[in-house]
Amino acid sequence: MNGREEPGPAGSDAPVRPPLVRELLLVAGLFLVYKLGRRMATGHTGEAYRNGHGVWDLERALRLPGEGAVQSLLLHGDGLAHLANTYYAVVHFPATAVFLVWLYLRRPAHYVWARRILAAVTAAALVLHLTFPLAPPRMLAATGLVDTARVYGPSVYGPPETDQLSNQFAAMPSLHFGWALMVAVGLVVATRAGWRWLWLLHPLVTLLVIVGTANHFWLDALVAAALLGLALVVLRPPRHTATGAGRVRARQVPARDRALAGAGR
């Protein structure tokens, strides 16, 4: 037996929960690699703007709805725009972290699956960020869109030329949307409650927020969804197992009592 892992009950098919310290180090390492990779993509301002205009023209050629249709809804009031900017700024990482923590504690096998999916999608996104720098629509005068974070706050970005904390030209694919969609898919797959489909509201709201605040094009979200779909095809989810509470209750019934109960049938 691997002493670094928590074993399941003897004779059961309970999944093994990965060692906590190893998982924390792994997730932290992946995050640092991603942040470093984003920094490597800076310095491509001209290319990012050219790609931005190309994506904008492609969307018009594909007759996709204009991002301005969503933004116009937010601009009906300062409060709604501020709320959307707040959602963009504070929900992305905490929601994903809570999702992974819950899976780790309650669905260990699904946790491993979800962590692999998120790592694969993030790695693929990083490659695209490095090879296809893209200015978001809020930076392009041709879109006619407002930078709602700058006008109404709060904003997580500074001026692109002085921002040392993030790569603002890593718009495609949108990991805001990709991670939100995986959170919803993961919870739908890992749970059995009838209302679990409501989790799909999270990526839907995220999509409207990233487009309405002019931080992403529609195509940024579509590419993220395509990458996630490919990862889901390659990395299949585990089969459902009994919950931890159910296994505990089963183990607490003495063997003698179970034999008597069986004899009485």
C-alpha cells in the first residue's frame, strides 16, 4: 500500500483520496507555471491588435451577434455594470478553488478527473496565448465598446503598457469561461440532485459578463468550449461510487447483524 495516500475501506471500491500536500504543491506549481507563461507572451502589442481586428472581422463574417448587444444591457445603469465587473474580478478563481476542494473532500475520483481536465485545458490555452496574442475588444476602437471596468470599476487590470501582473493580450481562449464551464460540467457529473443542472447558470452568467464587459470576444468562449470538449472526450469521468457517508453507515453495521437481516428475508 502507498503510505502517502489515504486508503479506502477494505474490500470496497471507495476511491483513494490523493495526498493533500502533494495536491496543494501540484496546483500551486501549475498556477505559477501558467502565470510565468502568460508573462512570456507580453511584448507582442502590434500582433495582438492585428489579431484582435482579425477576430472582430471574422465574427462579422460569421454573422455572430455583436458583443455590443450584451454590453448595452449592462450600460442601462452604473450598478449593473459595476456588478458585472465585480463578478469578473472576484468569482473566477474562488469558484474554481471551492469546486476542487469540494470534489477532493466528497468525490476524490472526480477530483482527480477534474484536476486533469483543468490542467489540460489550461496548458492548451497557454500554448494559444503564446502563439496567438489577442487584444480584447475593449482595446479596439473599431468595436465601439466601452471598457466598463475602467469607467465603472472595479478593474483588475492596469494600463497594458505598465501592467506587470497579467498578460492582457491572452484573450483567446477565455479561461474565465472554460473554467466556469468545467465547474458546471464537473458538478453535474459528480452529483445526482435533480437541480444540479442549475450549475450551468454559472458559465452562462460568466459568458454574458466577459462579453458584456468587453474583456472577450464570442470566439474566445467558443474556442475555450472546444478545448474543454476535446479534453472531456479524451479524459473520461469516473463511474459514480457510494458517498462517504453511505460507506461509513455500511461499515458501522456489524457483520452478525447483516447476516441475521439476510436470513430473515
